[in-house]
Amino acid sequence: MGNGVDIIYEPIRIRAHHILCMQGFQGLGYSEEFTVNMAQIIEEIRKNPFSLIKIIVGVDSICEHCPHNNSPGICNKESELNNISDMDSKVLEKLNIKKGSIVSSSLIPTLAMNLSRQTVKKICGNCSWKNSCLYFQDKMF
Ligand code: SF4
């Protein structure tokens, strides 16, 4: 054992469908606190391509500042938005990634790019943000 200090690094937790939302984000969201937090996370990921991201199903680091995560750990839009967790599971399935996987930040845009137009249409077709999502618009047109 050395005398070094142990550095415990907690990866940023990103729910699978937020991989797509992050590509399409243009500053809109559920509240100011939400959009500021989401913008910071996107910037942190962009600036630190070697940092680690844990891909999960369920509330994540972006949800932490969302007004709909008001019983902490539970998204109260879950049923209203066509089972948001199902969107996470579909993204994982299409990308062939297991939930809980840890990936490098630099892979995040590539993962989103790898989904076909048809897949994105199926996963995001009922999302209320699709008309203001640059990722969705880009895939469709
Ligand atoms: S609506 Fe739900 S899934 Fe979307 S950011 Fe808020 S808590 Fe997370």
C-alpha cells in the first residue's frame, strides 16, 4: 500500500434516452434550474472527453434539477410521457449496451449518431420536445 490519496471518481449518471436529448438541446427545458444544470452537464461532457459516464435507466444527473423529479428518484412524468423508462430501455437495446455500463464521454455523440432515422422516429416520435429538438429534426429532415 502506498501513501497516496485515494481519489474516488463518481461518473456522471445519464439515463439512456438523455444521450439523444443532449444532442438536441438548445437551452429549453422544464425550468431555469433544469436548463442551467443540463447545459452544465453537456458542457462538462464536451470539455472532458476522457471522463466517464454511467448509462442508466431511471432518474439521472439531469433529472436531479427537474421539477418533475419531486419525489426524489421518481419522475412524475413517467406515465404521461409514454413510459420514459421504456425510452431508456429501447435506446439501450438498439445500441446494444447493458444498463449500468460505463463509457467514455467522447463516445456519447457517436452513440446518438449510430441510431437510424427509423429507430429515432420510434423512440422519440411521441416526445413533446421533438419540434424543438435539433437531434430529432436533424434525423428526420
Ligand atoms: S421529465 Fe422526468 S425524465 Fe425528464 S428530465 Fe424530468 S425527471 Fe428526468
